[in-house]
Amino acid sequence: MTDFLVKRFVKDYENIQDVDVRTRYGELSGMVGICCNLLLCTVKIAIGLLAHSISVMADGFNNLSDAASSIVSFVGVRMAQKPADEEHPFGHGRIEYISAFIVAFLVIQVGFSLFQSSIGKIRNPEPMVFRWLSIGILLFSVGVKLWMGMFNRKLGRRIDSKVMLATSADSLGDVAATSATILSMLAFGLLDWNIDGIVGLAVSVVVMIAGVNIAKDTLAPLIGEAIDPEVYRQITEFVESYDGILGSHDLIVHNYGPGRSMASIHAEVANDMDVEVSHEIIDRIERDAARKLNLFLVIHMDPVEMENEKLEEYRKLAEMALAEVDSRLTLHDFRMVDGKERVNLIFDLVVPRDYTPQMKLRVKEQVEEGIRKRQEKAACVITVENSYCAENK
């Protein structure tokens, strides 16, 4: 069914790097969500009124909030498609994240309202009416929500959309909530246990947790995230694959919405290479990155010495000192100023993200001590920094 809908409603569906194609995926997800949730909401509220079940009606209002969320997401996706203008030179892609945050707020608000209603139901229980038809409709709801969860997860993974993946998680949370509601009705019908208020309370908690999780997923790219290790590897390997590029470091990626990113990186070139040749290589990489990676890439050129044996000797000495302190430490921009009395070694030291300011000061001292232990003439000028890449867990 998912592939059928994609092929039917998403033109050029395989070109997922194209912003227009990604927008059509988002529109499809939003329309499916609106239609399915409105259907489920109508049926559940009707059954809840007939059965006098707060947990069933709570589940129905949850679907109503999901439908409103789908509408907000749909509008947000359409607005995010707007091209760059004078006031927004990087486009409007982040509106998609803002709309998802609004969705999260709506979900949390509905969950809190249901929480209050369930507390009242626990304090003042009302008689329930057990009907197998209600159970059948709720089982149907579980099936629909399970399909919606799988549908959004498949689309989210296909176009790398955090919003769709969050929507998928919300749908799977609804599966758990509706299953709990079925349990409540069965407990009343078969055992005469009225646990409706307790189950409604559990449903409300599930709804609020889902809202908080959606908020976390959508706020992260707005605040600024560390680079995904796979994206880091892809960009660095792309840059370093060109002849004349000896290495790279200091990659930074800024996200301006799904499929809209810009990045900067330092690319190392031999210091004896003609500057115009180096510049032409850099320009070609930037153009190819825009075409092949859909990435606006800015490259800073770093010249490095390749034929200085003494420099390489000191570099290896410094790397051994780093390995003694912490195997995760790396260095770049290594330079040497050779004098009669001492040799100045100037480099950037990259430390893991879990290092505190005190740890950074200490590791700097430990590296300096390790280098001087091997070469008394060496004096270090070290800049300690973190990588912008997320660490693998």
C-alpha cells in the first residue's frame, strides 16, 4: 500500500534529494494522517458516548489531536517549500521543524486534558456499557495506527525526515494506548472490573510522553546538532577523494531544513603547489558538492609541508604523546618554527566531547609534558577544540 501511494501521488519519487520531491512526500504523509485520524476520531467518540467509556473517548480525542497535528504538518511542509528571498537567504526549510514543534505542543496539551479527565473518572467512577462492537472497532483502530506507524517510518527513512519518524513513533504510541483501552473494556465486560479511569490515565501519560519526544526531535535541529558520523564520513571522503587534497578537518554543517544544508571544511593541500591550481581544485569540489551532495560547501585551503623530514619527525613525536594520554585525541594544522634554542610546535588538539574545561586544561599540560619528555627543545602552542561530529555510541 505504501509503495502504491508513493508511486501514485509523488511525482519523480526516486529523486529524494530534490526539495520539491521531499515536499510531496510530506504532503502525502500529512493527507494520509488527516484522513485516517479524522475517521478514527469520529468512530471512537461515537462508541465512547454509547459505551460511557472515558478511555475510548480519550483515545478518540487523541486521534483528533493527531488530525490537527497532521494539518499543521501539512501546512508547515508547504510553507517550508518557499524559496529563498531577500530576508531569508537560506530559504524557509526550518518552518517544517517549527510546525512539528507546534504539533508536539498540541499533543502534550491534549494529553494533559485527558489526564485531568481520567483523574476525575477515578474519583467518581461511572458505569460502563460493554459491547463487542466497540472491541471490534478499537481493534480496527489498532490495525490502522500500526499501518500508519509503518507508513511514516518507511517514508521517514527513505527521505531522512525526523518529523516523519517522530510521527511514526507517535502512531506506535497510539497502538499501545488503544490496546490498553481494549484491555479496560475487556476487564469490565468479562470480570466486571471498572478500571476505565486508570487506563485513561495511562493513555494520557503515553500521549504526553509522545509529545515530549516529538518536541525533543524537532528542537534538536533548530538549536543545532552535532554532525551525524555517517554524514561526516560522506563529506570528508568526498573532499579527500580529489587529487591534490591531502586531508581535511574542521567540518561544520548547518541545517536549514530537510535537504537544505551548508557546510564549511578545511582542506589540506601541499604548500609547494601553485596557488591557482589549488584554488581551481577547491572551486571544482564546491561545485561538485552542490550537484552531487545537494550541499552548499565552503572550503578553506590549508597549505601543509610535505618534504620537511624534521617536521614529520616532530609530528610523529606529538602523535605518540597524544596516544599515551588518550587514544581518542587527534591533531591537525601542525606547524613548526625552528630556532637555535628551541623548536615551537603549533597545532590544534581535538578532544572528545565529554571533556570538561578542567579536563581540557589538564590534557593540554599532559601532552606538553609528553612531548618535552621526548624532546627537551620542544615548546608547544596548542589550541584545544572539540569536533563538531557526534560520537558513535
